[in-house]
Amino acid sequence: MAALARSPMEPGLAGLEDELTCSICLCLFSSPVTVPCGHNFCASCLELSWAGQSENFSCPQCRATFAGRPQLQKNTVLCRVVEQLQGCTGAGGAEVEEEEAAAAGCGAEAPPIYCDSCLQAPAVQTCLTCTASFCPEHLRPHQDSPAFRDHQLCPPLRDLQQRKCPQHNKLFEFFCSQHGSCICSLCLLGHKLCHTSPLQLAKSNAESVLKKKLMELHNGSERVARLMSTVKTNQSQVAETASRKKELIRSEFSEIKALIEERENQTLKVVADEEKRVCNKFDYIYDVLGNKKNEIQSLRDQIEKALTEGDDILFLKRAAALQRMSPKDAFVPVIEMDQNMIHSTYQSAINLKDIVKLSVTQFREKKAEAKLIPGKTKAPPAALPNRNALGKKPPGQQHTHKEKNLHQTQATVPVEAETKEKKKPVKVAPTAGTVNAPAAVSVKELIDSFLKKPREELLQYAANITLDYNTAHNKVILSERYTKMSVSDTPLNYNYHPQRFTDCSQVLGFQCFKRGVHYWEVELQQNNFCAIGICYGSMDRQGPESRLGRNSSSWCIEWFNSKISSWHNDVEKCLPNVRATKIGVLLHCDGGFVIFTAVGEKHNLIYKFKTQFTEALYPAFWLFSSGTVLSLCQMKQ
């Protein structure tokens, strides 16, 4: 009957238990505290969640942030509710356990624990020292006699033999963390070198570890949920942006079509008006010729009638009058369409077609060149005016193409004027030397300040670089999650990609840098034939000028046997031999310099380049010898 009386309350208790559960440990509140946003947590769980933080405190449930660490006060009302709930569930929990045990035993109730002395009365307590259970009568010596004063009593236990050490027949009192087993006091001799602790302390430590792990899993789950939400948000934003752009493109093309249709209608109207003008003249002449024909027919009819006259006198009179009547000859003036106007109209349509065709062709060629040689999308100089007149290219991008054309002109003049041997000292790197004296002094001071920094300070700019598979030459092997590169003796048959190097065994980093300061390190193995540097994304991917340092788009230091050189714009500078197994690269995009150092106890400068970078920069690597191996160091930022 009691079970029936309690059964209607169980759903309410279950709902109340859900409300009184900590969202971190997923257990009933233990010493609950309330944060300013109104959520409640166990005091110990919240302390673990905020452990090691000095700022940016936030609620683990709603992520609300607080300016400082909130003053936590115990929620006494929530404590009493939890205690009452535990009291109700404790009273009903015993019956639930009995019912479950009965169900597990096919309806048989669990037998009581009997006294080990009389074996008849139920035991009320168990003595852990005597390892026996006693009823009230036989428990009396333990309560009255001083000899049993030190014996440890506890509620009746059924599995005393399982709590004993099988080797020494003594109760387990300690836990060995190294072996993960419970041991007795005599087993301690065999676990001298192990870390042991009392059972209660070991249980407490294990609970703390599990709670901490549970909290980490909870935080990880929330982080994954936030990342999933971010991905969905980004996906919807991309879809919305694409839809908006497509609508704008449709609108632009609709306007283009409307303009072309208007131009077509105007051109056709010019031809139609000229046709109407000429046709009206032909209609007038046709009417004149019709009247002339009627006049001739009338004179013909009169002559035929006169020829039938029998009276000679009347015939001669009529003949004399008819002979004086002579119709004028029919005349048709030359009527033609204005061929100059028609031709100019037709030519305007052809010109418009050529302009549109040229614009579309240039767009296709530019896409094809971008696939084959990224960044090289320069159009012929003769086509630039038409492109500027037709296209809607942003002014900034047009300025970049102008600079590229200027640089290309500067680079090709020496080739046409001099031989290849005389070309090296003539070439000048783009935008180099444009810095005035005060700016050069400030750049020098900036470089000196970075050269004085220890490696620990440079690591704040650390960038973890990975290699771009799509740029790797067919003989460059990438391994260890695209952080290690070497050279193969046979081609690897990589899939075609427009950004892949075809002539030089080179590979670029996947990351690119346009602003800020960035630092990465490269480990060398058998550095007989290799180079480390940076380059623009527009650097050639094929031909002799695609090698690092042999063009104006790349800067590098190169190991060739025992010789070390710096290369830029096909100009070589021999450097002192520095023994190094790890090279540090410091790139300052805004300052306009890149520094190569030998990493060790003290940074040794190998070489530095100073210029004004105009494009995004990529880490670049060249490997020639089959034994050369370069590895990118993954550094914690």
C-alpha cells in the first residue's frame, strides 16, 4: 500500500530532481552556489571550472561573462530542498532497491544478514576487527567491555570475505595506484616503492579526478556544440551572401541585356527609317509612271479611233492634231539608300560585338592564366583601354596590374639590350630603394630590436606552417601531416594543378601572410642542396625563372654543397658559412623585411632582406638532393 501511495509522486520527484541537478557534474547539488546570471552549481564544481583563471570569468551554462570573480554565497533554500528530496528518495530508494533485487531474483527477497555467533537473529552491526556480524545480544560485549573499545563497528556487511586480502586474510585498508588494487596492511611490505593511500583518501581522489574529467567532457561537448552552431551560421551566411551576389549579377546582366536591346532597337530603327524614306520615293515615282502609262494609253486609243474614220477631211484634221501630241519619255531617277549611314550603323553593331567579345575573351583568358600561373593575369597593353572602358574592375586592383606591368617592363629591358651575364647587376627589385632616409633609419632600428629579442619572445609571433600539396613538384615527397619534405628519385605522378611547380623541385606553405609579424622554424637534415625563403603567390610555376631567388617575386637563402648564398631577383650574394641544424624565419610584412637566423642558444644572423612587399607572401622551399630533408617545426603559440 505504501508503494501505491508513493507512485503518483514519482514523476514530480523526477522532475524536481532534474531541476536540482548540477549541469557540470550531473549530480544533485552539493553546497549549491548561485552566480550573478541566476544559474546554480556545486561549489566544488564551479571552483574547478574557474581554477587557474584570473579574468574572463563566465557562467559554464549560459556563457555570461563577469567583470571580476563573483562573490559566491551558499544558496540555503536550495540546500534544504535538496536535503528534503534526498530524504524522500532515500526512504523510497530502499524499497526500490528491494523491488529491483526481488525482480532480479525472480521474486525472491534478499536474505537478511544473520549473527555469526547464534546464526539465528539478524545482525545489527559488523565488527571489521573481528570480521564478524552480531545481533544485539552478542554485540553487547563490544559495547560494554573495554577490551573491544578499539574495534571498528559499521552497519551489517554481507561480503566480508571479498573485503579481505586472500593472501593475509586481513581486511583491505589501502589502495595501490600503480597496480590499481586494494591491499591490506601486511601487503604494504611488497608495495614499498608504490604510491599507496588509505581507501577513503583514494576514493576521494578518484572522485575528484572523475569529476574533473566529467567537467572537461562537459566543456568539450559545449565547445563542439558552439563550433557546430558557428559552422551552421557561417554556412547560412555563405548561402545568403551567394544568393545576394547572384541577384546582383542577374541585375547587372539584365541591365547589360537591356542596354544591348536598346542599342539594337535604335540601330534597326535607323535602317527602318532609311528604308521608309526610300520606299516613299519609289511609291511617288510609281504613281507618276502610272499616270504616264494612262496618258500613253489614251493617246493610243485616240489614234486607233482616228484610223477607223472614213471621212478623209475629218481623218486629216484628227491626224494633224494627234501628230502634234507627243508624250514625254518616262524617266526614273536614281533612288538609293544612304549606304554610308547604313554601313556606319552596321559597323557600330560590329564594333559593339567586338567590344563585348573582347571583354568576354579577356575574362576567359584571365581565368585560364590564373589556373596555369596564379597571380599572372596581365593583359596585353593594347587591350587595357578597352578593358578599362568595359570592365568594372576595382581601382585598387587596376593599380596593382599597372605596377606589375611596370615591373615587367623594367625586367625585360635589360634582356633585350644585354646578354644574360650582364643582366644580373642591372636588375633592380620592385619598389626597392623607394624608402626615404628617415624611414630607412626606423626600419633599421626595428630590425635591430628584433635581432636582440631572445627566442622566447619571438615565439609569440610563432606560426605553425603546413605544406600545400597542390604546389609540390612531382618529385617532392610530403609526409608527417604535410610538415616534412624530401626528394624522390622517381616521379610521384601527382594530379595536375595550375599552382604546381613543373620544373623546380619546390613546394610552398599553405599559409599566406599580408600583414603583421610571423615567425617559423625549419629543421635541416643533410642540407647540401636546398633553399628556404618566401615568395609572392604570383611567382612563376614553370620555366627557369620559377626557381626561388631567380626572380623579383622571391627571397631565399640557399645551401649549395658547402656554400651558403642569398638570392633575390637573380642576384647572388655569398654568405659566411654558418653551421646550423635549425633555421628561424622572421617575416615583418608591415616593416618590409625578412630575417633568416641560425637557431641555437643564441640567435646568429644569417641574412636579412629589406623591401616593400606588395603582395601576400608564402613560405617557400627548394630541395634538390635526394638525401635532403626539411621539417617544419610545430611551435606552441
